Amino acid sequence: MLFEQSIANYLSLQPFEYINTEIAEDGKHRLLHLKSSNETEDVQCPFCNGQVHICGNYSMRLRDMPVYPGTRQNVEANYHRYRCQKCSRTFSEEIPFKYPQTRMTERAAS
């Protein structure tokens, strides 16, 4: 659908890319799958600016604003956890469309 495609394009502008949409059999739940498109070479440690490597892959399910009336929409974002090769500290990749301190998108929060 055009509306879902425009959502996918909006989210793809972030450092995440759209994978697919799951729709429940009853049509009342939608789940958009996204994955991080960041290249490890482009990421630096926020503490010492050292090189990092991926030490884990995680996913977070965020509540999103429904596109269609009477449906629940969620976004599942797959992101990376990194470890610095210089200072050994770990940190997670930011999810830019996540509202701070919550498990919902900025669209849903506003």
C-alpha cells in the first residue's frame, strides 16, 4: 500500500532499513520489521573515539501510531551492541525514532 510504503521510506531515511510488514490473520495487528544499516567501520566509541566491533545483536519492539483505524501497529528494530577495542567499554546503537525513556516511536508519543 502507498501509505505503508511512505512509512517505510520515512524510516529508511534513518540508519535503519525496512525489511517487511507482518499482518495478523484478523488484520488487527501490524508489525514493521527494521534492521540497522550502520556499517561497523563508520561507528566510533563515544567515550574515546576508538574503533569498535559488534558484540551483540538485539531487537526492541516499539509501539507506533496506528495507520489504519482499529489496528495496533508496532515497529521491531534490530540494532547492534558495540565494544570498543581501545577502552573495552560497551554501548548500544541509538534508535533515532524512539521517544526517550519509552518503548514507543516519536510519532506515537506526539
